Amino acid sequence: MRTRRNSPQLDLEIGIRHPLSPVVHDYPSAKLTLHPFLCHHTSGEPKLIECQQALWINPPRLREFRFPPANESLIEEVIRITAPDAAVAP
């Protein structure tokens, strides 16, 4: 699956490489379902439209940052499938 999309939060062109596992998380006030994809940067420079800072990091470093609880399993999946010996090429 290779579709070019614009990421409105950063104003980047991205390509979708691989769908990731859906994530369902129950917050006290709502149930959230995420439908994530592993993507790659194809063009553009990050513009801080809806965020305070943008960094390019290696996936294992994601563990160093705070994310909402719903993202925990997603972050581990990204780290696992982008590892050098993973079956899914990044």
C-alpha cells in the first residue's frame, strides 16, 4: 500500500507503507479506536501547525517521550516492526 497523503498536523507529504494493529482504549469519558499506519516522509519540511516541536528520531527512542496511554501498544509495535531484523521493511 503506497499512497501519498498530506499530514495536516505538520504539512508534510507522507507515504503509507504498512497498516498497524488497531488500538482500542477505554478512557474514563470515552472509548477510543486508533487505526494507525506505518508511514514514511516523502517531501516537505515540518511546520509546527498543531504541535510545539518536531524531531526525527529512531523508533526505539519513542520510549523516552510521554504519550497518552492508548499509544503504548502502538509504540511497541512500531519499534518491533522497524527493527533491523523485522519481517516488515520500514
